[in-house]
Amino acid sequence: MQLRIVKLDKRYKAFPHFHYYVEPASWPRVNNYLELREWFWTNYGPGCDVDMRSVYREQPDKYKWSWKDDDLRFFFQDGPELAHLQLTWIK
């Protein structure tokens, strides 16, 4: 599976809590998206839709990752999460 990793800046509403997003770059994108979401859930526990993060403002660090179904994207922090993603998926 090919992935596209993008560093976030202030233009993205998921910033500053999340620093990167990743999306499948190869087809079938939906199947790859579901596989990647299962991987995030298994490795980092529950996440939430990035549009629902406003509900969780009281606990901003509750989730290590988030998703956006409309764009088939996953948002995550940097450091260990980025390294783990690259080691697992990028060959």
C-alpha cells in the first residue's frame, strides 16, 4: 500500500493537537483506508472523527489519532506514531 504523509500547519483544524495526516495513495483507496484504520485502532486504541474533537475539548490528549471519513485521512501526532507508521507501512 502506498501512503501520502503530510505535515500539518495552522490551515488544518486538527493542528496543533495533531501534526501529520496520512491517506492511502493507492487503489482501492477505501479498502486501504479500512485496513489502515484497523491498524491505528489496534496499535493506539480508540480514536474519534476529527470533526467530533470539539466535543472532547475538556480532554484534548484523550486520543492519539483521529480520522476523517470524507477525505479518507488519518491524523496523528509526531514522534513514535510517525516512526511506527513508516516502519510498518512504507517499504
